[in-house]
Amino acid sequence: MAMIGFFLALGLSAAVPVRGQQPGFISIDCGIAENFSYNNSLTGLLYVSDAQFVETGENHNISNDFQTSSLPVQNWNLRSFPNGTRNCYTLKNIQKGNKYMIRAGFMYGNYDGQNREPQFDIYAGVNHWATMNINNASSIYGTEITVVASVNFIFVCLVDTGFGPPFISTLELRPLGNDLYKSLNESSYFHNILRYDMGSTANRSTRYPDDVYDRMWFATAFNPAWTSLNSSANINHQPNDGFEVPSMVMRTAAAPKDDGSSLQILGAAQDENSPSKYHIFLYFAEIELLRNQSRIFDIYLNGNLWVDAFSPRYLETDNIFTEEPLSFERYNITISEAAESTLPPILNAIEIYEVKQSGMETDGGDVDAIMEVKASYQVKKNWMGDPCVPTNFTWHGLNCSSSGSEPPRIISLNLAHSGLTGEIAAALGNLESLRNLDLSGNNLSGPVPDALGELPYLEFLNLSSNQLTGSIPRSLQERSKNGSLKLSIENNPDLCYASDSCERHRKISVPIIIVLSAVPVVLLVVAISAWMIRRKQQELATVSTGKPERELCSSGLVKDNNGPFQLESQQFIYKDLVRITKNFERAIGKGGFGTVYYGELGDGTQVAVKLRSQSSMQGTKEFLAEAQLLTRVHHRNLVSLVGYCKDENSLALVYEYMAQGSLQEHLAGKTSKPGALHWIERLRIALEAAQGLEYLHKGCRPPIIHRDVKTTNILLSHGREAKIADFGLSKVFQSDTLTHVSTAIVGTPGYVDPEYYYTYQLNEKSDVFSFGVVLLELITGQAALPKIPDRGHIIQWVRPWLARGDIGNVVDKRMEGQYDTNSVWKAAEIAMQCTLPTAIQRPTMSDVVMQLKDCLSLELACERTEILCMDGLNISYGDSAEGDAEVMKATLGPSAR
Ligand SMILES: *[C@@H]1O[C@H](CO)[C@@H](O)[C@H](O)[C@H]1NC(C)=O
Ligand SMILES: *[C@@H]1O[C@H](CO)[C@@H](O)[C@H](O)[C@H]1NC(C)=O
Ligand SMILES: *[C@@H]1O[C@H](CO)[C@@H](O)[C@H](O)[C@H]1NC(C)=O
Ligand SMILES: *[C@@H]1O[C@H](CO)[C@@H](O)[C@H](O)[C@H]1NC(C)=O
Ligand SMILES: *[C@@H]1O[C@H](CO)[C@@H](O)[C@H](O)[C@H]1NC(C)=O
Ligand SMILES: *[C@@H]1O[C@H](CO)[C@@H](O)[C@H](O)[C@H]1NC(C)=O
Ligand SMILES: *[C@@H]1O[C@H](CO)[C@@H](O)[C@H](O)[C@H]1NC(C)=O
Ligand SMILES: *[C@@H]1O[C@H](CO)[C@@H](O)[C@H](O)[C@H]1NC(C)=O
Ligand SMILES: *[C@@H]1O[C@H](CO)[C@@H](O)[C@H](O)[C@H]1NC(C)=O
């Protein structure tokens, strides 16, 4: 282990020091009193206390015996670290991407009275810098590295390796020019092995202000084989010579004493067991005025000719250096006089650096963010050095990812019960990979920042037991509702969940009925083609009910299931069907299965008879499966099966009659009843349909997936109670352990879950998606796949408007503004959650039911208080209608699929 001696002496300054601070220089005298600083008499540089750079350790003075007048004052005191394995300094205001030289000095001076010199490690960030083996109490040990800053901080850490507590006397940081050591980049760092001012006889080093970068150029130890040349002339360097070796250094040189011999510089690698890579830099300038003489030499490196017939220029600096780092165990730099030369070779200065590979550091953005968090809350703990690396020093409360090839990311942060005060630090929103964040049990006040809702991977957020105020950002609400985020907010007296429940001043537009210019509402009819496609797809469907006898649907969810169809379903024969339907007099619908006829039972109960047509794709097996299924499924929001018929000629299902037809007919304006559905009716329908689906998903074991939720399959009873119909495609989950089943795609274009579409994996969330589409249709009055060809799918059309906070342009104009905007907004939010692209992001039907209930109560509250529910009318409509039309055109995407 070669250490650079620091041959500093007070009062020996040759150059007049430039007083004060050099930009970017940080000079720390470790161990002096907080806030104390002084101008160094030798360099004129300002040395400051380390108190602002480190949070641990204790100050000591070296023992009196070592306090000599010739000892530089920086070494009179030190900071030692008796506690903790790793203690770090944080050098701030670093320019990421810049090169920095960092130098540390150590003088033991028996500060602890133990007369036991320690050995410990020093790190720059995650990179091992040196092992400091202190074995002379009165020597000053120094070590220097050059790094490229990868973040806006540089951590210098002292690690106790079990040989006495680490300490440090001085710490200096110097920004370097970019033209210096061009081969250095972030992937490596340079550990300085030596830097000699050859031929110098001074008993001190040359440094700032002679050296603009404050490199320390030391005189070599006396070598009897060498002689010194020197000049008082100024040695120049080319303007583009980034090395800027000081003239003071270049004006002396070493030469071999004996004629005809060479200059040899020999050394061994740092660790002979693991040879490293090195860079060698040689600096030459002719300092003697040559008349009829010549100085020409060859340079050999480990026996190989490196530079041939080199002749240094008069009073000009030349640099010779390795472009690629070289690997060796020992080095032998031999400078030999060339045959034609009349003068011996010279060398003015030399530097050798060991090149080391940088270790993987925590992602720079995460470091900057967590440092900001640390600063805002004054977190102490062991929060020092790199947050994640090495793993045995990962900051308490943090968990980091470790993928090996990618920089570690902070994935969890636990600051519960840490006495935090003030607001939630916005910087938390920059911890992009965060999954868990626990800030509970502190004294945090102010709002919950929106930035938290932007964290893409956040799964767990605990804000409970604080003094937070305002409302939860919408993005967080959404994610909490759809189950992708577990959010805890209890014990925050002034925090409300949703803004509707605290203050109702969301800035939104409501539709204004522009009577004259209103485009006639396009009445959309059911897309027959959709049915055709579905029928084709049905060929692929493999509908199976598995083991019917073991399937069960609870009645627990059914509150007042006291309708007329509680009884076990009846079995009919064909003759009965003829009688009931008056010989199939009135067809009321048509589906994949066949035609549906109106009928009346003997007691006058109205029924719908679904008769399988000869061409139906649905086979006997599937038909029976549906019948089986339906007999077990009883819920007020599911169309009930009255009975079925199976004989050699016919297969038929007999359902309760839904007098008001399908929701689709209502939305398309095809019903005889004049006037569109009011918002409150639409909400009730949505809630009822949602309850029906919830029952299929949660009330049945195994759960039943409807697979074809759409407005034509939501039927309205005489009292406009909504019920889900058409179980022909229903798929029963075979096992609780399966979270999805693979199946050929069935369903109706416009409603099919894209994830199911691409993966063939079906689960309850596929129904949730389709339900979301239905909800959008209820809000907008538009069909899922509208006839306007270039408008695209309803989701594509609605999403951009909502993203801009503008719901007014999508709400069904036929509702004539008769609704509470908060309630419509909430419904739109639910629809958006339901139609998120991946199943996991979507809420369950139970969540949907809960939220729709909230929605309905908002609407009811609005009606009760008899305030005009068009409270948005006087809020800005923003641009003119023309302007809006422009925006709308601009956002029309290509049509879905
Ligand atoms: C150092 O200065 C800061 C700010 O000026 C002050 O708050 C602190 O008390 C000072 N510390 C000492 C030890 O004087
Ligand atoms: C250091 O020198 C600068 C420049 O002369 C001066 O402004 C500053 O006050 C000095 N600082 C101390 C601590 O003496
Ligand atoms: C180190 O630990 C000892 C004993 O626990 C304690 O008395 C001392 O204050 C600690 N020193 C520092 C600098 O934390
Ligand atoms: C170190 O010495 C100085 C002056 O001699 C004194 O003011 C200071 O308190 C000492 N510091 C410690 C930590 O003992
Ligand atoms: C310790 O260092 C001092 C000054 O650097 C030197 O004079 C002395 O000989 C060294 N002692 C040992 C035991 O090497
Ligand atoms: C860093 O430098 C090394 C050697 O000079 C080179 O191989 C590597 O590609 C460089 N890396 C970057 C990121 O520039
Ligand atoms: C350094 O050298 C000068 C002469 O150049 C001499 O006077 C002085 O005593 C030396 N200092 C030390 C510490 O050796
Ligand atoms: C160093 O290299 C020179 C020239 O290649 C050679 O003559 C010399 O013997 C070498 N010295 C050592 C100690 O290996
Ligand atoms: C930290 O872990 C490394 C290896 O993972 C081990 O070599 C080192 O001793 C550990 N340090 C401490 C203080 O536990």
C-alpha cells in the first residue's frame, strides 16, 4: 500500500496565495468547531468545519505531543467515528457528470490517548477507494481519487473494519476541467498512485494556487542515480492542453547522473494478487537552451518500446500518456538516450493512476429524491452514503430492488412514527419505483400532494394518524377504488376522502343545450353485424359448467328476493309453449340462440320464451348448461328462469318477461315511451345491473362470468328495474384456485375486454370492463361502437375529454343538464376505472356497486335539497362552442381495433 506523504509546512509559501474560495472547491477541516472557518495561509483556500457535511462522529484534538508548529493546522484536529460501521460525509452542490478530485488526509496523533493506530476503509460512494493502514501516529496519510459524479452528491464513507475506529483530518473536493483525464467516465474511477514533480528539491508539494486544480505535486525521494535540472523560465503549455501542469512543476526535471544511463521508474501494482489497470502520464519540457546539442530519447514500458526518438520542446510542455489503461503487476518505465542524442534523457513530471471499475449505485433520480426527503425531515437514522448499496448498509426504512444489471431502485420507504413535521415532501413523488410508502404516525400537515398519485407502482400508502388536510388526490382515490392501491388515511381529522365530500367546487363544464345549432342526436340502433360476428365466434366457444351439482349460488346477497319466480323452475313440453305463446304469435327479440316470443302462463304471469332455432350454434349440451345454471341463480337483478322445455323437437327457455325491453332500446330512443331516461334512472339501472353482476361474481361458488355484458343484455322490468339477461355465454369458474380460465373469445365487439381478447384469459374483470362500457353509454347516450365511423370506440372518445376535466362535452345532451355534476363525474370515473386496459387495475363489481351507491346518494342529496342540480351552469363553459368543436376534432383517434 503506497501512501502519498504530505510534505506541507507552514510559512513556506513561494507563491502569493490568492485568498478566499475557488469556485466549486470544498475544503473541510474535520473536527473543528461548527461554523468555524479560516483561510489557509499556504493556499489561501477557505477551510470550513465539517459539521454541515456529516451527522455522526465526534471531534477530537490530537495529543499535545504531536501539535508542533510545523504541522499544518488541518491536522490538529479530526473527527472520529466510534459508533456505527459506516459513517459518511455528504458533499453537496455537486454537478452531476463533472469530474472531481477528492482527497482525504489522516493524522492519528494519538487523539484518543490509546496509542493504537487504526486501520479502516474509505469509500467514495459505493466504490472502495482505499484501505487506510495508519501505523505512524505522527505521519500525515493522504489518498486521492478522481471520479465522475453520477448524482448531485458525492458520499465519502469511512468503514470500520474491526481494527479501531475510523477518523479523518481533512477532506477536499476539487472540480476538474473536462479536458483532464479524458478517458475517465462514469464507469470507472482513478485512484492516484503517485504524482511527482521530478527534479524538485523543495521540501513541500506544489499545489494551489500554482496548480489551478490543487493537485499536489511531490518531490521524489532523493535518488543518488539522478541529478536535477532546473530553470527559472516560465514553461508554457498549449491552450488546448487540458493537463495544465504548473510551470512551477515543469521547470525542474530529473536526468540520469551518469552519461549513457537511463532514467528508470519502477514500481509494483497495488495488490499483486489482483493486478489492476493503470494509466501513466508523463510530462516533458526542455528547460536547457541547447545550441549544438540534442536531447532525443526512447521510452520503454515494461521492456516494450512505447515512444520512439522523442525530443522535448524548449519551454513547452509535452504530454505522453496511455490512451487505454494497461494491466500489469509491476511497472518499469525506462527513458533511454537515443543513439543520435548528445544529452541524457529528462523527465519533468509523472502521474500514475490505478483505474477501477465503478460499482452499481442507486438510481440517480432516486438518490436526489431521497436526499431531498432526508433534508426536508432532517432524518438522521443511518441515512448516510448511497441509500441502497451495499446492501448491508441500506438505509433503515428503505427497501431496494436489486436486479443485478440495473441500478437499484428504492421500492419501499417506511417513515412511520419518525416524528416528521411539515408537509408531505413533494420529492417523494420522484421515487418512481416506490411500491410502499408508510408515513403514518407522524405530525404531517397540509395537503396530500398529487405527485403521490403519479407514482406508477405504488401499491401501499399509509398516511394514517397525521394532521393532513384537504382531499385525497383523484388519482389516489381511483387507484384505491380499483384495488391497485391500499390506502390508509384514518386519524387525519381534517382530511376527507373525495373532494365531493368536502367541498364541491370542481371546475367542470356542464352541457348547455344549444338549441339552434344542436346536431340532431344520432339514434343508434343495435349493430346487427355485431351479432353476426358474435355468432361466428360462438362456434369456437366451449361453454361448460363443469360439475353442476357442486355449484352453488348463495341467497345471502339477495335482499328482497320475493318475486314470483322463487320456485324451482318448471319443466314444459312443446305443447305448453305453443299455448303460452299463442302459437308463437309475438316475437319480441332475436339472439344467437334463436327467437324470443312473448307469452302468458295460465295465471297471467308474463313470460318470454326463448326458442332454439334449428340453425342455432348452441347445442343441446350448452342449452342444458344454461338451464342448469339459471335454475341455481336467483337475484332480483338477474332475469329469472321460469322453466325450460326439452323434448325431441325443441329446446326452449322460459324467462320472466321484461316489459320495458332492453337498455339499449331506451338509450337508442327506440321505445314508445317518449323522453330519455333521466340521470337518476340511469344511475339506478347501472347500480342494479352492477348488483346482478356482483352476485354472479361473488354470490356464486364457483363464480360465474357473464361474458356478454352489454346494453342489449340489460333488460328493464315493468317498473324499470334492471336485470341482467342472456346467460348463454356464461362461463363458470372451475376452481377457486384458478384466477382465470382460457377460452376462445366470445362476447360482442365493443364490449370485449382487450386483455381477454389478447390473452384468451378470462376472469371476472372481463365483465367489469364490459360493464364500464355500459356505464359510459349510460352517461353519454352513445353506443359502444358508434355509427359515426371515424369517432372510434366510446372509451377513446370519452377519455381525452375527461382527462381535460371536461365532462360537459360527453354527457348525453338529452338529459338536459338535469343532474348533479359531481354524481356524473363520479360515474365517469368509475367507468374509466372499469375500462382500464389491464384486469388488475380494474375494480371488482363489489367496488363498483359501492361507488355507484355513493353516486346515487349524491344525486339524491341534490334532489332532496332542491337546489338546481345544474350547478355547473354558471361555471365557465370555457371556449366557444366552435373552439370546442376544434378540440374535439383534434382528439378523434382512429377507430377502435
Ligand atoms: C452555526 O450557525 C448556525 C446558523 O447560523 C446556527 O444555527 C448554529 O447555532 C451555529 N452553531 C454553533 C455551534 O454556533
Ligand atoms: C478569507 O479570505 C477572504 C478573501 O480575502 C475574506 O473575505 C474572508 O473573510 C476570509 N475568511 C476568513 C475566515 O478569514
Ligand atoms: C457512541 O456511543 C456511545 C455509547 O452508546 C455514546 O455515549 C456516544 O454518545 C456515541 N457517540 C456518538 C458520536 O454518537
Ligand atoms: C481543541 O482545542 C481547542 C483549542 O486548543 C479547543 O478550543 C477545543 O475545545 C478543543 N476541542 C476538543 C474537541 O477538545
Ligand atoms: C513516523 O513519521 C515521522 C514523520 O513522518 C518520522 O520522522 C518517523 O521516523 C516515523 N516513525 C516510524 C516508526 O516510522
Ligand atoms: C468509458 O470509458 C471506457 C474506457 O475508456 C469505455 O470503454 C466505455 O465505453 C466508456 N463508457 C461510457 C459510458 O462512455
Ligand atoms: C525545507 O527546506 C528549507 C530550505 O529549502 C529549510 O530551510 C527548511 O528547514 C526545510 N523544512 C523542513 C520541514 O524540512
Ligand atoms: C526495465 O526495462 C529496461 C528496458 O526495457 C530494462 O533494461 C531493465 O532491465 C528493466 N528493469 C527492471 C528492474 O526490470
Ligand atoms: C457487508 O457485506 C459484505 C459482503 O456482502 C461483507 O464483505 C462485509 O463484511 C459486510 N460488512 C458489514 C459491516 O457487515
